[in-house]
Amino acid sequence: MTPPPAPEEPTAPAVTTPQPITPAEQVAKVLVSANGGKFKAGKKSIYIAAGTKLGKVQVPARAGYNFKGWYTAKTGGKKLSASTTITKTMKIYAHWTRK
């Protein structure tokens, strides 16, 4: 008489290798300038993965002025939006219009 086969050992779950830490060149630092205004609180720089959207940035306040938006230069420059893709480290500037 042949003995019954041994029960199969349960299979171990697959081993996953942790993802490597993102290299510095794949992280974009966005320096935020209130350009004459003041932030209530919060950081003056944002770190995001390069190639992702800027997202919502805290709006500073400035007495006697309305916030116009975020731009790529202190005066002039290109207007940015929450959907702007950030590909590298950069500085953004608040622009203002007098009330």
C-alpha cells in the first residue's frame, strides 16, 4: 500500500522589492515669493514630483491689493495655474493689482 501524498506547503507571498528613493533630479522644488505680500502661515517652498501639476498654492495677503495669480517672474512672466505641469525646480511670484 502506498502512503498518501504529503500535503502541499502553502506558497509564500511574492517578495516585493521596495521602490528606490526618488533621485533629486526627479523632485522639483517650487520656491514661493509673496512679492510684497505676506503668508498667514505655511511653507515658502513646495516639493513635488517632477512632471506633476502645481496644484493649489497658498495665497498670500497684501493690504490694498488683490491677488492676481502666480507667475514665473517678479514682473511679467507666464501666468501659472493649478494644472501647470512643473518639470524642474523653479521660483514662482505672486502678482498684485491695486484695489
